[in-house]
Amino acid sequence: MPFIDQAGARLHYEETGHGYPLVFVHEFGSDAREWEMQVRALSRHYRCITFNARGYPPSGVPADPDLYGWEFARDDIGAVLDGLDIGRAHLVGLSMGAYATLAFGLRYPERASALVVAGCGSGAPAAHQENFIRDSQNNARLFLEQGVAAVADTMGHGPTRIQLKHKDPRGWADFMAHLREHSATGSGHTMARYQAGRPSLWAFEAALRQLHLPVLLAVGDEDEPCLEANLYLKRQLPNAGLWVAPNTGHAINLEEPAAFNQAVSDFLAAVGGGTWRQGFAAPARS
């Protein structure tokens, strides 16, 4: 089982296929297994790399809460690239993984050639931030004090996740089975230090306007907590396109795998062919 050592954690990774490297970064409720349908489709043309974030077995689960947080998640992407001797790659992230993907592009733009930022922005608008932080801290305590079972069922039936159960009951059952296998320690520390501790996307406005990497923003139209944030990102990022999947919640890659795979494939083909048009961010508000 291959691992990469990075800042107090061992990161388990898998790679499939050949060609230009394409790295997938998973969300809070999932792990690398939830990228299976993307890897099956895209490894025909790309060297697909998935890894489990710190706190998600078989990656290491540090006991020290100070070894978690959004900056660790950002830099763990670079550690995976370094460990596999990859100078530059396309990155695909979902939710928590999308935040890390975008943060990586902002901090290390020379290491990324294109970003897919899917389901990003929960809790980011000012009106949502206080409740998001409070809920994240409460859930962190539940994970640490009562275990994964105390949170999993509520999460899986949440208003932005129930769509998966309606569309694909077996896929939802797999998602839930994987979620229940997660580490309570890793999930609790990730929720407290990453989810509750990350800056709002609005804090990066100036940097977003200077990021000229090609970006595909993807969001489900029923992923209400992320809609405003994706419109904001579309307005700031000068080279971003926004794809909205209808009748779709948060787990966009699981709910609509064929459409998601096609959107990602078309985006990467346009980037590779030099036809992803350069645009312009909206003028800054006075």
C-alpha cells in the first residue's frame, strides 16, 4: 500500500492510467473511493491520482489537533505531487477538497495547470459564516465524544445530500457505508480545525482576481449553501467558467457522474487545446 510522508501524517494514494497527471481531492464526507466513477472514465486519457486526506484511513490520523487545518490540506496536495515527482498537474476537488484545490492554485499557481472546483463555498458568505462555524464546532464535538455514528445518518439525510439517495439508492448506501468507516478522531479534528477554521472565500478576493489559471466551477442547483459563493467566484476569477447541474445537490460527482465526467473532460480538452477562452473578472466594488 503506497504512502507519502507529509508533516506528521502518512498520505495513502493510488494511481491509475497514463498521460498527463490529474489529481482528485475528496470532500469531508467522502474519501478517495468516491472518485471511482471519475477515475474509471478519465484514466483512459490521464494519469489519475487519488489520495485520502490526513485523518482519513488508511492515511494517517494524527492525534494532535494542531496537525489539521486548511493549510495542511493545501500543502498535502503539493506533497503528493512531490512524492510522485510531478511538477504540474490538473486538479479536481469537491467541497472541502475544492477549497484546498483553490487554495493550492492561489498559493502555488506554477504547480497547477487547471482547476476543477466543485461544490465549493459552504459557509463562505458573511451571512452564513457564523452559523457554519457553530455547526462545524458542534459536529466536531459529536465526532470526538460520540463517534461517527452520531453524525453520519444526519449528514447523509441533509438537505443537500438527500438527492443522492433519491437518484441512486445503492450509490447513497455505498457513500454511507464509507462514511461510517471514517475515523472519529480524524473527522472531529478536520471539522474543528479545517471546516470551522478556514477563512471565507471573500478573504481571498484580491488574490482570486489575479489567478489566471483555467478554472471550471461546478455546483448543483440544489446545493443552496454553495450557490452564492460560486457566483462570487465566477465574478472574481478571470478565467473561470460556471457549470450548474440541475436537480442536483452537494455530491455532484456521485449524483450525476456522466454529466460531471463530460463537463470535466470537455474542460480539460479545451485547456489542453488552448481554446479555454481568457475572460475578465468583474471590476472591484468601491
